[in-house]
Amino acid sequence: KNVITVKREGTEIEINFDDLKCGDLARIKTGMQIPCDAILVPESSGVLTDEAAMTGESDEMKKDTPE
């Protein structure tokens, strides 16, 4: 299922990954595959990513929110 919940213009909606736009706030869940670059917002914690498909790196990468 290629559907994700985003907050756009103050409203949460479900959209297809193909309809993601710059500035959307996406709600990610465990096990999701995210087809884009992203910036984590402060509500995030303990996020690990598997970037093997993009980088070949086999170890999970810990992601932090911007300071």
C-alpha cells in the first residue's frame, strides 16, 4: 500500500506517495518505506533507517532531529 498520512495546510489527509509535495509533514510508522528525503521534526525519537537500497550500507542508521 503506497499511502501515507500527511499534514498539509493544517489538515491531515491520506495521499499516495506519488502525491507528496515539498513541505508536507508525513506521519511515518515502523516498517514504512519512505520514497524521499526527509527532515525529522522534534516529535521524532529513536528513528533507525535501513539505507541499503540507496547506499549499500548494511547497518541501520540512527536519525536525529535538527537542533
